[in-house]
Amino acid sequence: MSKRDKGNLATNIIIGGGAAGNSAAQAMREAGFTGGITMITQENRIPYDRPNLSKEYLSGEAEEEWMPLRPKEFYDEYDINIVYQGKVVGINKTKKVVILENEDEISYNKLLIATGGTPIKLNIPGSNLTNIFYLRSHDDSNDIIEAANNESKIAIIGASFIALEAASSLKKKLNADISVIGLEDVPYKNVFGEEIGNMIKSLHEKNGIKFKLNNSVTKFEGKTKVEKVVLSNGESLDADIVLVGIGVRPATSFLSDFNLGKNGSINVNSYFEVEENIFAAGDIVNFHNSITNAQMRIEHWRTAEQQGRIAGFNMGGIKTEFKSVPFFWTAQAGIALRYVGHAEQWNEIVTWGDIQSQNFISFYFQDDLLLAAAACGNTKEMDAIEALIIMNKVPSKQEIKNKSINLFELIK
């Protein structure tokens, strides 16, 4: 990796200290960029493993010192300057400056926008009461850990990944009374299908977590602190703590001079360019899906990290096209489930193995086109499927149904 050359006066700016921003900074140095790199983060700490916030860290199995993605010495050695608690309020593309809330301006030669998502908040009666939490940052996780105890009655609003991971982690850490309230009838039905969703729900229920599905929350009740959660079916739940996990939206409200999508997202090309000298990566971008030949947006940590690396290489002077396949994992209720590809809709699922025994691979097809696969166990097979999608050598639906192919032989 290259190091800073003080004679190179070029400066690349990264807005955001998450997975995309962190990997971009490293990729720039790997690409040979010797100018200045400044990462602006709203947080008060170096980039950390955000997915752990709802998993091992929340359950007490990950120590504080495990959380940073790199030690502080890494950023010092490669002269990656970090501006802590810096909020960007605007970008002047003509002057090529980033404008901070304190009115400071930082000039850039190339700019990466990697601001991630901001939690969608409830705006219902009582939503201003204390002990209602949104889990997005390290401090959020610490606040939840401090507030919760073995006697807590915890209501979790939403059946999202972060919501159910947090439910699983808190149940593991505490002997708390936990209820999950969700709009859907089966968790993850639109992601994994009904059978996998019901399997995950059943495992949570065996661990003592209760579900209140086909429900929304109409109001919170309490004097200063939340005491009750009122559901759309009229039921009222006692609650000492509420954790809301109903999704995020792109954190792009400050980009007034950009052509944003309806949801606040940014279109990029296969090099993660928005326009000349400006790049974007992570949860905020619509990027090209080579499987379906369409633009898509994904809110997953590994995808953001991959995108940040591609953007960083291009900003560092090595023209690199994005050819990766989306991938994510979730750990909850005692299982780890991996997913590769992307299927917003499908018309058939073909499964190898047994879902109920948590040893399976499910293949998602739109007609004869393999869009994605999900699995418990079968790690090597999932790696092979990812490689086959990238290589455009995916087997047909009939071959998968007949089990007439060897995934590893296809790669050869």
C-alpha cells in the first residue's frame, strides 16, 4: 500500500465512516494514491463493525476493543485523516468544497459520498417518550445495553433483520420479556419465502420471544417514559423499553444540488461515479444488477464494503468495474443464514436439503433464471453459487431440480 507524499497536494474526501467509506480509503492507498485522504464521520470513533451492534456486541459476546475495523494506528500509518463528529450540510460542486455544519469548508479533488442510511422514525402519539430507541450507531447499542435488564419488558417494533437480530441478542443476554410487533404475517416472507420465514419465527418462539404479527403500533403511553405500546388490534403491551427497527432511508437530504431518486437514492454507473470527480457507494446508491440488467439498491454491509473498494480504486487511479454479486448474512435464534444474489420477486423456489433441520440451500428462480440462493450450512456451496453467478454459468432450474449438476465442477 502507498503512503502519503506531502508533495502531492490532491485531496480526496470521503463523507461517511461506515463500511463503504472505510474500504474506499484503504483501496485508494492500495491503488497508489499518495495525496491526502480525509474521512468525515458524524460519530466520535474510528470505523467499526456495524453489523455487530445487533449481534455479538448487543448480546455481550463482543468486547468493545473488537469493534473497530482497523486499529487507530492503521489510519495514522497511511495518513488517513478522520474528522470526528463532522456533519456535512452541503456540497458546492463549482468550488469543489464540502460544507460542514460549523461552516468549515474542505476542498476536494475527488469526492465519495457514503453516508449510509438513517432510521425511519415513528411519528405517532407518545413517540417523544424516553426509552424508545433506534439502533444504528455504537452509542445507540450502548444506550440499549444500559437501559435493559433481566426484568425488562421489551417491545420491538418491526420484524426486520436488525429488529430480530436484536431480539435474539437481548434474549440471549437477558431473561427479559420480549415481544416483536410486525406488519407482516410471516417474518422475511418477501426475502426468503414463507417456509424459511416460519422456520426462523419458530426458532425465536422456542427461545421465548413472542410475536404480534399483522399489527402496527398506534401509540405509546406513559408519563415521561414509555410504559405501554398500543397495537392496531386494540391490544396493549406493557413495555419498559421499545426498540424500533422498521427500516432506513438514504441519508442524502443534504444533497440539494443532486438528482436524487424518489427515495433519496443516487444513481451511479458501474464505476460508482455520479458525475465527474464525484462518486457514491453503499446503502444510498442505485447500481447496476448484472443478473437482471436493472438498477437496484441494497442495504447490506458487505455490499457496501465491496462498492467502497471499487469506488476507492477508481478514485485512486485504477479504473475498476463492479462485477460482484450481492451477499449478506444474518445470525439470529442460534442459526447463521447466508444469502447470495438478489430476488425482489420470484415464481419458484427449489430447495436442496431440509429447511426445518437448518441444513439446506434454497434457489430462487424467475422462470428459468436463477436470481439468488439462501442457505443454512453449505458454506462452500454458497461460495460456488456466488462464483457461478459472477461467471454467468448458473445451472438451469431443471438441473437444480434434478440435482444433476456438481456446483464445483461447473466452476472448473
